Amino acid sequence: MADLRVNIGGLEMKNPVMTASGTFGYGLEYADFVNLEDIGGIIVKGTTLNPREGNDYPRMVETPSGMLNCVGLQNKGVDYFCKNIYPQIKDINTNMIVNVSGSCPEDYAECAARINELDNIPAIELNISCPNVRQGGMAFGVTTEGASQVVKAVREAYKKPLIVKLSPNVTSITDIALAVQDAGADAVSLINTLMGMVIDIEKRKPILSIATGGMSGPAVRPVAVRCVWQVAKAVNIPVVGLGGIMNAHDAIEFLLAGASAIEIGTANFIDPAITVKVAQGINEWLDNHGCKSVMEIVGQLNC
Ligand SMILES: Cc1cc2nc3c(=O)[nH]c(=O)nc-3n(C[C@H](O)[C@H](O)[C@H](O)COP(=O)(O)O)c2cc1C
């Protein structure tokens, strides 16, 4: 049995496999199907300062080897989370991580500050792909200035490990990664979804209610692996890789590209126990290749 433990910017994990935000609820929804404590970390739904209703339906559509969603961060707000969800998840013996979203830096910071008070939430993941209401809805994470501004605001308010989740919908993801590192991120995770669109040709209308949505699933994986490889070479903080991971083979691609941990999203909808199967598969692969620790293969690409 290889040593699967990793450390992501101060966050100790028993294995490198986490769930991706928005695809695993609060973990509780999956408790009948998988032993939650065997997962390295559970990143819960996107949480905002105030409640959000999300977008109108339809907000999901399948695509070749993937899906699009425009759920729009539906959630009941951070106070509801602290009062009603936290008591239910705080004793699950794994890293319960909150994905923090917002529409202006002050909202992000206030939301993070409230989560900072929760002893059993050891880290947050900051979703900087959210629209900036003061900049005509352009996502924070698509400019170095926007990304840096929101990370600086949160860094002041949040004292534990801060993972910043990057958008692939940019010209240079490396520049954004360096900007968030300078602004105080302890780690980066990538990628969030890629912007896409599907059209009903008979109705001559987009299928999703707001026309476009975020694409995920196996179709995005080569883009995600490329992003991880580029960012891991540029930054000196840990990288968490995700996008289209369906099995241990895919996860190992990300580890070799430079990720020290991975997240699994869309695949949870196909197999709710996929996270634990991937952790076991990584372990078997390491054993078969004579590796004593998962860290032995991180970034070890021959190229
Ligand atoms: C239905 C759905 C909801 C999502 N909600 C969030 C969210 O609230 N916050 C976030 O940072 N990412 C969210 N994501 C993006 C995923 O966490 C992940 O970055 C993306 O799906 C790529 O990984 P995958 O191909 O393994 O699904 C969502 C994805 C899906 C499919």
C-alpha cells in the first residue's frame, strides 16, 4: 500500500481525491452510496453571502462526452449553511471544504470571514469564475486585476488554507495563477467549466435558459491537463487538477502533469462511489509501478 497522503497549502489529506463543488451536494446526499470518510476531501456546493435562486430551467444538457450546466450557484446563503448544514457535516472525518462564490470582493470576504469561524472547515476553495456585478458581469477570474482583487480581499478575512479555483476561459491561465499566488493563495485548483452552448435546431433556440453554460466531463479533460501542466510549471504553490476525470488512469495524468491532488465532478453523476474507486486505483497503480508515495509521481512527466 503506497502512502497516499498529500498536503495542499497546509491542508493535510489522507488521499489526493476530492469531490468537485456543485456535483456532490454537501456530501450527505451521497452517504448511502459511498463511505464519505474514505474521500480525501469533500468540496461542498458553491456558497454565497446571500441566498441565490439560481437560473431558470432548463439548466443542464448533455453534450458529446460531457454536459453543460447553468445552475447559477443556487444556495441558501452562508448563514443558512452555518446554522443548518454545518452541524450535520462537521463530524464527518474528512476535510469538509466550502466553495465560496460572490458578486463583489466585499461579499466574498464577508462570506469567507463567517466560514473562518467554523472549526471543522479546514479550508475554502474560492470560485473566481463568478460574474463581477460592478464590471458588467465579466467574471473576476478572467483578468489578473479582477482575480487579484478578490483574492486579496478574501486573504485578509480568511486565515486557513485558501485554494483559488481558476477559470479556463482566459488567454493565459498561467498569468492568472501567478496573480492569485501573489495575492495570497495557498493553492490553486483548475479547471472550472468551459463556456459552451447547445442549440435546439427545430425551435432555433438555445437549450439552456440563459443560452450558455459551463461545460464539464471527459470532453474537457485534455484542456484541463494542458492547463495544469502549464500552471504547475509556473507557480510555487500546490496545484489541484480537475476536469473530466472518470477513473484512476485519468487522475494519474493530472498527477504527472503536476497536480498534487485531484477533484472529481461530473463522474459522480454516473457512479456515486467513483471517488473511492479512483483513490484505490491510484494506490494500485503506484504499487504496480514500485512507488512508495503518491508524491513520487507529481509532475514527473518525461517531456
Ligand atoms: C452541476 C454543476 C454545478 C457546479 N457548481 C459549481 C460551483 O458551485 N462552484 C464551482 O466552483 N464549480 C462548480 N462546478 C464546476 C465543477 O466543480 C468542476 O470544476 C467542473 O465540472 C469540471 O470538472 P468535471 O469535468 O470533473 O465535472 C459545477 C459543475 C457542475 C457540473
